[in-house]
Amino acid sequence: MPSDTQPPTLGILLISGTHERAHYAFVMAAGAAALGRDVVLFATNAGCRALLTDWSGLTDAGRDRHVRESGVAGLAELREAALELDVRMIACEAGLRAEGIDRAGLLSRTEVAGVATFLEAVAAGQIVTL
């Protein structure tokens, strides 16, 4: 059980390959990390595209332009913030294989592991699915 001074780890399970869900996964990750929470973002299946250096394969990736023009941080800025805030990012090994995604294209510091690693990292913390 987490102590009173350390909030529980936040686990974010990203299973969708849409820009909207990927964007919000990183909003949640960066926001929680900025508040001092440990955050683990686990992407699987089409969600793994959000962890690629070139995330243009996300469904409706062009939406990012509208988001930025509206004065909201875009996906690139949010991913950079997540890295700076030490969000732990894990790409599901099975999800990468299922989508035919090469792990060589993943963001730096992205681990490749399975769901057991994610669940162990989150332990008694909270899990949000997007």
C-alpha cells in the first residue's frame, strides 16, 4: 500500500490507435507526473503507434494540427514532457507483433515487455484505459 506521502502509481493502458486517445493518454501521463505521481504508460496493439518516433500512423493524426492551433499542447510536446518527467513507457511485445510494428522505431527509453510487467509496475495503483 502506498504511503500517505507518495500517491499511488498511475497506469495508463493505451489500446487505441487514434490520435484523440493517444493525445489524452499523454495529457494524463504528463499531468500526473507533474503532480509527483509515478506513471506507467503501457501501449498495446494499435496504441503502440503512439510510442513510435513517427506517430503519423495514428488514425486521424492530422487532428494534431487543429489541437495546436487551438492553443493546446500537441502530441510531440506532450511526449517530450512525459520523457522529461520520467514517465515509464512500455510497448507491448505482443501488440507490436500483432500490428507489424518494428521496435527499432520506438521512442528512446521505451521498454518492450508484456502485460505482466505493466501490472507489476502499477501494483496496487490505479489503471486508466484509453
